[in-house]
Amino acid sequence: MTGDSNNSTKGLRSLIRGARFVLFDFDGPICRLFAGRSAALVARQQVEWLEEQGLHGLLANGVRDDPDPHSVLRAVDLRHPDSDLVVELEELLTHEELKAVVSAWPTAYADALIRTWTATGARLAIATNNSPLVAVSYLTHRGLIECFHPHIYGRTQNLHLLKPDPYCVVRAVKALGAEPSRTLMIGDTPSDYLAARAAGVSFLGYARNERKKQRLWAAGVRTIVPSLRPVLDLVRDG
């Protein structure tokens, strides 16, 4: 946890004990979706597909080299919103995400945390920029789907509604009948934090490495854990 150890522990305890509704980002806090397949390779394939369509000029130089497939998707949507091109590119990304499920790495302690939180009576949901089909596939494979079903909210073809827009977070809160003041989101990116803040829910940052921690800290997140183990311990302690 970042900052002074005692203060960080108190902050984490306060977040956990005040949460009766918990929203998880998917890729990061629950698993590393592209652990066995390269997200950068998927982004490169998107760029190559656009080149094959004669649309290489749609992307600025920085986007062409960006390892995040969502960056390519957003860039095309900005130039051609609500177009068949965007629909096809989004479907291609969903296809690649579904292929990645079989080699995804579970985040340490995530399965136990999800089951334990559910057993305590907390209500859980997914709010992700990945396709909801991908989250459903992974959670089904891990035997976790009943902890979330039917509250899985992800990417639609309205790409302007991806986080940091709070759309999927607000959908989850409303569907759960949750009080924002008693809702916690766990995410690993600044966009997760910004979406949670806009929706009025608390936020816990998960950062598996120093680079992710620094990005969250720079965005304003002040309670960040490098592992879900202390979260699980607090939930188990009631």
C-alpha cells in the first residue's frame, strides 16, 4: 500500500468495511487477459487490418505504435463514429479477447476474494472496457459466474462510453440497486478511477507493478495495493 503504512492500512480497512456493493474491473484485478497472448500484437494486427482496407491514414503515429488495442479502437471511432468500420473493428477485438481467455492468468487471490465477498452477502458486478462476452467466458471457466451473474457490464459498440466515461459503472450501480456511498470499485488504471469518481463510488487501486502504481498515484488514487491478499484478509476478518 502506498504512503504511510498505518494510514494506508486504515484507508484500506475503511474502504473494505464500508463496501456492500463491489465492482471489479476485469482485466487486471481478476485476471491478466493477455498473459498468454500479446495485447501489443493484437494492436498491431488492428493496424495491419486498417492498412489492408487502405485506411492507414486514420491513425496518428503515436496510435499506430500504441500497444493497447483500445487505443486503436478509440482513434477510429473518433474519426468515424457509429460506422460499419468501427463495428467490424470492435468485433475483431472481441474475437481476439475470446481467444485470449484460454491462456489468461488468474490474478492471485482474486478467486478466493470473489467467493469470500459473495459469501459475506456483498453483491458484485463487473464494469470493464473488455467485451462482456469475454468476462462471461472467463468467469464461467473459473466457476465464478454465479458470483456476478447477471451483472456484467462491458464494452458496447458505442465506444465513447468506454471508461473513463462512467457509463458501465453507473449501469452496474443502478442494476444492483446500490447506494454509491456503500459501493467500492477495484481497478488498475486511471480510467477506472475517473469512471468510479464520476459515478460517486469509492475506489481501490490494484497495481501489480511499479509502473501501474505510479500511473494510479499520478491520477490521484491514494489507496493502492500490490496484491489482493490484504483485501482478502480484511474481508475474511469481517
